[in-house]
Amino acid sequence: KAGQPPMGFVNPWLYKMAEEHPEVFQDITVGSSRATQTSRCTQGYDAAPGWDASTGLGVPQMDLLSTHVLLKEGDSTATL
């Protein structure tokens, strides 16, 4: 928490970070959300470059993402 106010609904902020700082997410480009050997489900989505239904924005790189969460001196609210 670091003495900061709650961020609230973070989805708009995450998408903004993905657009402005794509390095904060590791893009997953191989794989799918289809069934495994133990399941018979044939429905699912393939991973692809950029946003996709199976992996979303990708894997957050928390060490990089967290540097954008902390407020700048003099700010009173997190920028979303």
C-alpha cells in the first residue's frame, strides 16, 4: 500500500499501461485455452501476438509494472 490511496477499478489503467508501456507485459504468442488430454472440450482460443482471448494482455512483469503505480511527488491520486 505504501501510504497510497486505493486504485479502484484497475482495468482502464492496465490497458493504458499496455498501450503506453508494452514492456510491462510479456506477450504470450504460443498455446491455446483448448482442452487438455484429460478433457474432451474442443472449444477454445489460440494465443496470438498482442491481446487475445486466451491470454489477454499477457503476463504482467510486476517489477516493471509496479514502477508506474507509485505516485509522483505532489500527486494526490493515482493516474488512471
